[in-house]
Amino acid sequence: MSGPRHYCGVVGINAGHNVVADLQKALMIIQHRGQDSAGVSVFDGNVINTVKDAGLVQIALPKERIENIQGQVGIGHVRYATTGGKGAMNAQPMTMTTVFGMIALAHNGDLTNYQKLKTVYMGQGAVFQTDSDTELIINLLSRRMGQDQDPVKAIKAVMSEIDGAYALALMINGRLFGIRDPLGIRPLIIGKLDDGYMICSESSAVYSLGGEIVRDVMPGEVVEITQDSFKSYAPTTRCAYAHCFFEWVYFARPDSIIDGCEVYNVRKNIGRVLAREHPADVDLVMPIPDSGRAHAIGFSIESGIPYEEGFMKNRFADRTFIMPDQATREKAVSNKMIPIKSTVDGKRILIIDDSIVRGTTLKKLVHMLRDAGAKEVHVRVGSPPIIAPCFYGIDMKNREQFIANKHTVDEIREIIGADSLGYISIEGVIEAIGLSGSDLCLACVNAKYPTKIEGEEHRYQTRLTDLK
């Protein structure tokens, strides 16, 4: 995988049994969304108890720690640090004790006005113990609830103040809420269990608990989850949405359904579109495991070129995307991916990956295939060239890291050592997802942002100076 790294995942459950084990299981299902830390908070009828730590779910939430807490209402979180440092200090859920009870919050996304708001409230005497934008949200909620007393009014007031991407699992004493930003940048699903209801970042977590999908939380909607049902507080106005297209290209599990579109089917469609936009005269099509698998299957179906597995992936190797630096990640590639010589030797190979950021990992893989005897190596990419930073929770903050900003497609082809290189077009990826392009966030590939960010182009403006 040479693409961008993940962000976070959230889950919340209100059921007729102790939900701690279910929270842990759901977090393990969405572990791919964050590997830095994990945590759960549950309401035992009197107080909210929290267990959280750095590391994967099995490490942060061991049996001997979670068996000491219980409750029928709870939330959970897996984290990849985008705003705020790594480690236990910034692990979520975050909790706060207030005059009206306890609050616990789990957040997926990034606030684009975090620093501005934090500066304002610090000037008013607010104290922050972390550098996470989640703490800002929980601080604002506490302030608003102190004024309004009504949780829903307080939530709506905070939503009118913060900007950017957020899907929130919020617990106020024993009341559970799900909240999605007005543009729907981050996914959030409502599920029904045998004896309760839940919210989570991906539908696969609902299925893992034997539940069924009810629907997506609408952009801008607040839902209160109870054991028997859920109550919706819908937004009063509807704007053009901005669902992150990378959810379908790479981030989400293939078996998840997001905003009505199955991820696996979208990825196969991407492969089909690539076969039409960038055909190739090759002997076989193979994926970069695991991210390019469905893309490659779609390419094979559309082109009629046989599909083969050409890399053996070492599932016990360290995860390259959580290693501390790029040099270490590059050294680990050869331990993680090993070409199957009998598959590639003497063959003209086409490989498909989800995306290219720096191109260093893909360059290594192309060279490994040539060393294994591949006659030709052609590359196809399941996203358009990445040219702009993400301000909404993906680890792509600096234009300097994007190879497509410095080089043409043919130059990139030469750098990675491929015989040919083709990216799916923006129009092609929109077609593959099946939603309107006006309802997708494509900022990292077209540099047009769904929210106003200083110095960047808004997707509906005509001149950059319109921001002033």
C-alpha cells in the first residue's frame, strides 16, 4: 500500500446487556481505521468508567482491564493521530465531569477551525490538557449545556460553531448520541441489534455483532440512540454534501456499505473504469495486497485479462503504515510483500494499487517484480493523482510529499520503473462510486475544498480572492 494513512473510527451501543465486550469486538472490526490507541467508556448507572491506552485494541483493552467495568450504554474509539500527538494522553473517548453529570466523547475527523477556536477560548480562561480537537468539542459542549441544559440544543449550538469533518459518538451520563457533520465528510451508520441499537463508522461492525443496518446518519443530523429505537433531530437546511471519496477507494473495509454504496462493488467498478480508460496488452492482472484486490478483479472482468495473485503478503510483518518514518517503512516492504516467482517470471504484469502519495513503496514493489523475472510491469492506480492536502482527517498535510505535484505522469512512471502508468480520472472515480460529484469531497485530487480554508480554493468560488 503506497497510499495515505487512516484516521479514526467510532462506535456507540445502547442495549439490554453489558456492552463492553461488544464495544471491544466492534473496535477490532474497524481497527484498520486507527492503530495508535483505543478506548471504551461505559455508563454503569451512576458514573462513566473509561479504559483506554496506546496501541492496538488487544493491547489497549486487555481482558483483565475491561472485565472490571460494565454498563448497558457505551462508546468506543480507535485512533490514528492527525490532530494531536500519539500516545495515551490523546487516546479517546475523552471524558469530562460537569455540574450536570459526565460526558464522554469519541471523534472521527478533524476540525478546520480548531486552532482559532482554541485560542479564543483560552483567552476566556478555558484550560486544555491535550492538543486534540476532540477536547475542544467536549469543552464547548460543557459550556453550552451549562447555558441551555438541553443536550440537543447544546449539541446544535456547538455544531454551528465548529467547522470541518466530524462523526461523533457522544454519551451524556447514560444518554447516547450520534452526530455527523453537515457535509457528511465522515461516515456514521445506525444499526439494530437483538436487544438494542448502535452507531458506528462502518456497517461491518454492525454485522459482526449480528445486527442489521437501519440507515446512515444524515449529514448534519443528531440522533439519540436508545435500547428500543432512536430519535432523529434532522438538520433544518440541506446543503451539497461532501462524502470523502477515499472511503470507497481505500479506507473502508470492502464489506462495508457507506451512504448506500457497497465498498467492494465500488472498487470493482474502479477497476472496470481503469480497464476502459487505460487498457494494457499484458498477460495477467494482479493487485497490491490487500488494498488493490477488488480493483484488480474489476479490471480483469472488464478486460478479459486473467487475474492472478502475484505477491505473498506476510501478515505477521510489522505494519508499515504505523512505522515511525518513511525510511523504516521502505525497508519493511521487502519483509511484508514477496513476489510469487512462478506467477510473474517471464510475464507481462499489470499491477493495481489504490493510490500513490510519494511513490517510494510502489517503486520498491515494481523493482521486486522485475527481480522475480517479470518481463514488463505496468501500473494502474484507483484514484486520480493526489495534488492537495487533506484538512479533514487524512494524514496528507503537506503538498511537498505528493509526487504528482512535482512530476508528470510519465516522469512518475520513470521514477517507479514501470513500463506504463495510468490513473483513473476524476470523472471515472465519480462514475464508479455512483453518487453525484457535487456530493463528494474530491479536494485532494482537484484542490477544491468543501469548506472555506484560508489560502485554498472553495469548490463553489470562481476566484481565489473570493475567500477574502
